[in-house]
Amino acid sequence: MKQRIITGVLFAVFMIAVAVLSGTLVYPFVFTLFSVIGTIEMLNCIGTRKSLRTTVPSIIYALLCPIIAYNFRYGVIFALTIGFMSVMLMSLVFKNENVKAEDVCTTYTMVSYVAICFSCIVRLRYVTTETGVDTGDAIGQ
């Protein structure tokens, strides 16, 4: 219990530092790191981490999504997601006995969920009226 409290306090201090530095490249870098860690944990949970055909594209996708969200608009993330889906489905076409359709589809769904969520967090930090999104209209003000 003591270790969990210490870990929680250290993480809170770390996140406060990230929030203070959120106008710099530290913010997207930290959430890219979280995206990769979350992807690896998700691959461990569903048991597909040992398959390189699904792990390598998943980690590349988790690396690129938050970085692209920082630099580009959502259309690029959509194109990246379609590309990731194509690579995952192509792993079924050129499969061997170790790759199952269920594992590929589950991996795609879980990794997309993690990477797109962290990409949205990065993107929402930089939403202003100058970027073309009027946040006042979005919330009814």
C-alpha cells in the first residue's frame, strides 16, 4: 500500500510538470510515450505481443498517432488508421499457422483505441480559434 501511495504521488508531480510544460514538445512526447506503453500493455493483455506481424505495426502506429496529432489535422490520422488496418489485414493474407484472424482483429481494435485516445488528448491541448476550431461554439457559448 505504501508503494502505491508513493507511486501515485510521484506520478501526480510528474503530470503537474507535464501540464506546466504543455506548451512545449514535452507534452506530445509524454503522451506518445504513454501511447506506446499502453499499446505494449494491451498487447500483453490480449496475448499477441509475441507475434511480430502484429506487434511491430502496432508500436509504429502508437508512435506515429500522437506525433501526427501534434503536427497535422485529423485527416492524416484517419489515413494512418486506414493504412494500419490495411497492414494488419495483409498480415492475414500472408499468414502462417501462428496468426489468427481473431488475434489480428482484436489487436487492431485495441491498439487503435489506445493510440487514437492519446492522439485526441494531444490534439485537444492545442485547439484554439486560430487553429480553425471555435471552442466557444462547440460548447454553446
